[in-house]
Amino acid sequence: MQRSEADAADTHFGYRTVPLDEKQTLVDDVFHKVAKRYDIMNDLMSGGMHRAWKSILISRLRPPQGDRPFKLLDLAGGTGDVAFRAVTAGGSGTKAVVADINTEMLAVGRARAAKRGLEAKVEFTEANAEELPFPDASFDAVTIAFGIRNVPRIPRALEEMRRVLKPGGQALVLEFSKVDVPLLDKVYEYYSFRIIPRLGHRVAGDAEPYQYLVESIRRFPAPDVFAHMMRAAGFARVTATPLTGGVVALHSGYRI
């Protein structure tokens, strides 16, 4: 089958330009290397702040209390962190499906769910964010935390997120962003490019995955550009909330 012009176009892996259809394989390799150290990776990348940012995401999600059914799809969330938080914050009717393309990340998530006794509330599915294996209007909410920048075709993933949402459902995207506080931007730049790869090498024995993840943050669109992408995918009431001086942003949109 001949690739379309869009599929044949170049994309970026960190700061490298690569054919678009090769990016997913390269990203998979990164997360294969860090799957068992994913929590350490998040702590290194965020200085431990990812825990507070995810708590803010859950507070915006507002899973219902009681037994009212509420079904969440968490994309690129293989280790289960966001899904566990959601089902714990919600009532007995809150359940989650974790979809991730990486089998190693899913294996870590399943083990953690079993350890927490959450197998009945959190389901794990291997799936590509660009081609979700779920019917239209299947979920009350969709989340993705620190994963959208690793998707080769972000507009396609956003369209799929909207497709599987029920009317009135919310999509929440938590992602590293553009620091907009003078001096903090310089400090964050130094920490990202000089310190994180070295810590990755020392803690995980491999600096390369951390170097890629830092570089991928710099290539992710600014909040206003990403908001435009969400609107183009069909989302309404789109907002972008900067957190911690713009280190990350919490993006929100609804299927109306």
C-alpha cells in the first residue's frame, strides 16, 4: 500500500528529523527502556511535581461519587497512575480503561493494579492513540498525561479522542509546555538539558531516553497553538491552564 503524502512526511524524534512512520518505533524503544523506572523518570523530569499536576487533573475531571456510572479512557497511561487516581477519587460507578501502545508499560500497570486490588476497576488495553479500538461515544471522559507529544500524528489522535467521547464528555490533556516566567525559563532550560540526562544515566543507566524526552518537550506546540489543534479536531469550550509558571499546561475541551 502506498503511503499518503501526510504519512510520508518527516517528523521529529527529539531534535532529529525522521520519516513519520518511524517515529512510533523509536518512541516505543524509549519507553521499553524506561518502563520499569517510569516513576523515577517522571520525578526526574518534573522535580517530583508531576504528582501535584496529576492531582489538579483529577480535580478538573471530577469523577462522580456514588454508584453513577462513569467511564474514563486514559491514553498513554500504561503504568496506571492517572487511572488509579481517578477510580480512587470517584465512587463505585467510576471505572477506567488504560490504553497504551507499549506492552512493557502495560505490564507494569497490570502488576500495580493487582497490588492495589484495582483489577475490577481498571482495565488495560494495548492500543494506538491514532486508531482507537473503541466504538463512538464510549467514554464519559478521556485523559492523556505527558503522552500526547509522543504521538506521531497528534491531530489524528485528537480526532479519535473526540470520536470516543460521549456528547458532553470532556478531554483533558496534561503536557509539558513553555515556561513564561523570566529567569525560571533559564533555570528550567539548564536543568532539562544539562541535569536530567545525567541523572537518567546515573539512575537508570541510560541517558539517551531522557535526552529524547527533554528534546520532545521543546518541540511540543505552545498552548495557544495546541488549543487551535483541539478546536480543529472538533472540540468546543477549549481552554489551556498554565501550571507552575508554564512548565506544564492543562488543556481541556468538550464534545458538544
